[in-house]
Amino acid sequence: MVNWKWGKKADMYQVRHKFPKDFMWGGAFAANQAEGAWDIDGKGPSIADYHIGGLPDKYLNKREDATIENQRENFILNEGFNYPKQRGVDFYHHYKEDMALMAEMGLRCLRISIAWSRIFPKGDEQNPNESGLKFYDDLFDEMLKYGIAPIVTISHYEMPVHLVLKYNGWHSRCMIDFYIKYCEVIFHRYSSKVKYWIPFNQINLLSFNTLGFLKDPDKNELTMMFQAVHHQFITQALSKKIAHKYRNDLLIGTMLSDKTAYPATCKPEDILFATLKNKMQYFFSDVAMNGYYPPYAFRYFEENGVSLKFAAEDELLLKQYKMDFLSFSYYYTQTADASENSYSLRDYSKNPYLMASDWGWTIDAIGLRTVLNIYNDRYHCPLFIAENGFGAVDVLEADGSVHDHYRISYLREHFKQMKEAIRDGVDLIGYTVWSPIDIVSCGTSEMKKRYGMIYVDLDDFGNGSNKRYRKESFHWYKEVIASNGEYL
Ligand code: BG6
């Protein structure tokens, strides 16, 4: 297994021109987008299992009027509908074949997530589901057999549905207890196999996927969101406390979805707006890495009618259990125009200098160097790129090849900028491409938005042979890893 020193700083007085020799080149994907097998071996339904995203939903029996009752019923009205995440790419049954391919690519680490509802099908049981635990035991053994270090996201957009319907997800403080119990079980079981843990995928993306609460039309939605994320901050801190009961050197990192915004122009209004908008993104890592709520957040809360409940122990917990590293996903940058946009991460303007993918995601390799520098200067901590990749429509040729040169050129440009950031002195320790294998898209639930280096023959409706094929990028990434980033 790869062994690298966590938090190793660049040699003093020397510019580092190459990737560190123990750089963690790897891949990443989430249980709910890959595993399938959504209702077998005791697994309970998770919220991701009922996600349809951008697929046509004209047959979906959805109640639009957003009363809490209707939102509840939406979960159960649509049995039998096409929910791609319920089948994923059946990694659950193909993991041995898939791990062999990833080992052939030379991955040094793999970031996966554990499906919470495989371990606790409803989320509030006394005892875990042994079959679910065994699956991950076998999976970690398979990774370690090839020297691939597991990095585990504990919750990646897929809490048990029952926790939403009965407790209203993270809006309720009792979620902390359910999650910590889940942590106790998985740390106890896997701490000898897994050293690196990320409690929440993209903690700054405030959505139903991450927070799992049903909106109450009578309550301030922002208050509900920030209250829910406060519970996650406390949980994140507690998870570090619990982890150390099992193994002192477990490392717990927070994760952001980087959506750093450029000012639309050099007008002072735009500069200020982009600065403040970015601060409200870094708020989530500020709390996790610095161990307290930054003062600027309280101004934002005051001006947006957000009022939060804190428990007496919260302040100390955040301070005592700061995160060990910062990981983030990087797909695109945003542009902030003071006269057009709001602070929401989803509200931004077009950048006329950048091309975009078929899904409108800007392609901005230089931006990666910029944000690496920003995080480095802000936290002076080890940085890990937990996700980055290019979603595109790929064509499987009759001879089984896939010529995804566009993906190679996207990645090549990003790797060049990572190298530049290392020259800038950034302590970048790893990179996991999203994704080594095709999986169901998170946002749109499509198969046709492919990120993989291994093609999976399945379409949006589950038609296809489910066979795996090596894409051109598979061979290219293998060379990159073998040369430790010298061959680009
Ligand atoms: C990240 C998520 O935000 O983006 C992943 O953590 C997701 O789960 C990835 O797959 C790409 O998004 P999408 O919607 O193109 O799959």
C-alpha cells in the first residue's frame, strides 16, 4: 500500500517541480451511483434511490404542491418508475472485475462511499445489518489486495429514507446520534483497513440530497438549511472524536464542492460581491478547519433572517475537533455579477472567456491552480482533490474502443495546473478522478453523462450488456500514474 506522510510541506527554500513521489493518484465514486442492488441483502431504501434528476418525468406521479405531506408521499407514489440509481452499474456484483481493472490502471487509492442504508437500513435500528458490513469488508480486502488505499466518504447523498420521513433529516438534532452510532460501527469494523475518512460529501451544497429535510412552507428555508448543516458540523467534529477511540491516527477530512466565483468585471461592486459570495462558500471549510463560526457569517445570518439554535457543548466540540485535511471537488468556476446574481451557489453568470461541456459546466483548468492557492493560503493544510473529471457523451465503437480524447485533454490541462500549484508551494497530496468507471450521474441520473475511463455498456433505462470496456483515457491515465505525472 502507498504510504505517504500526511501534511508533508514542500522542502524549504526549494521549488518543487514534480509531483511528490508518494502522490495519491486515484479514482472516486459514490455507492448510490455505482452499486445498484438497492434492495438486496437487507439494504433499506435511501433518498438517492428515488432520484430522477434530469430524466423525463412525465410518467412520474409527483405532487407539486409542496406541503410536507405531499413531499412525503412523493417517495412512495412512484414504485416501479425508472430510477437509475437503484441499479447503478451493479458494482455490488461486479466489484471484483472492476477492482481488477482499476488495479490495471495503477490506481494508488480509491475514494468510495458506504451506503448508510446498507449498514442501518432504516437508520434508527439498534443493530447493524451484517450482510451490508460484510460487503464493505470484502470490498476493502479486494482493494488492499492490489495495494489500493481506500478513502471513505461516510455519507454521500444517500441517507435512509426513513430518517427523512420520521425525523425530517438533518433538520433534527437527533440525526447526530444516528450518524454517530453508524460511525461507531464502521470505525470499529474497518479502522484497520481504512485510514482516511470524509464524513460528508460536499458539506457546502445545501440541498435535499445533502440535508434530507422536507421544506416547511411556514419556516424560513435558509434557517432550516443552516440549522441542518450546523448539526452536520457537530457530527463531523464528533466523528473525529469517535474515530480516535478506535485508532489514533485515523484522519478525518472535510469536503467542499468548490464553486469559487470570479468577479464579472473589475467594477468595485463586482469585486466586493465575488469576495463576499466566495466567503459564504469558504464558511463551511472555515468552520471545519478553524473550529469556529467566522464573524462574517453572523452578518449574513442577520441580513437573511437566519436564526440558529446552538447547544452549550457545540462551541467546544468545533474547537477541539478540527478537521485534519481539506478535500474538495473541482469541476468548474463561476462568475459573479453584483447586479444579477444572488449569494446562492447555483446563481451565477456566464463567463465569456471559457468553453463549457455539453451540460454547461465551464472548462477552466487555470481556475484549479487559483483555488489550490486560495485554499493553501487560507488553511495552510494538506489539500486533496477528491473529485474532478469530464462528463460527456461517449461512443462505444464496434471494436470495443472508446476514443475520449476530449476527456484526456481536459484532464491533461488540469494536471498541468496541479503541477504549477505544487511549484507555487501548495501542499497537494492527492487527486481522485471522477470517476475511474462510468456510473449514473448524480445531478441528472443519466448514464449518458459519462465520466469514466472504463466504459459500462448500459443506457439511461438499464438496457445494455453491462460489459466493461477500456477507454482511451484508461491507457493514458495508466501512463500518467506510472510516470507520477511526468507523462502528460
Ligand atoms: C459531485 C458529486 O458534485 O459532482 C458527485 O459529489 C457527482 O456525486 C459529480 O457525480 C458530478 O456531477 P454529475 O451530476 O455530473 O454526476
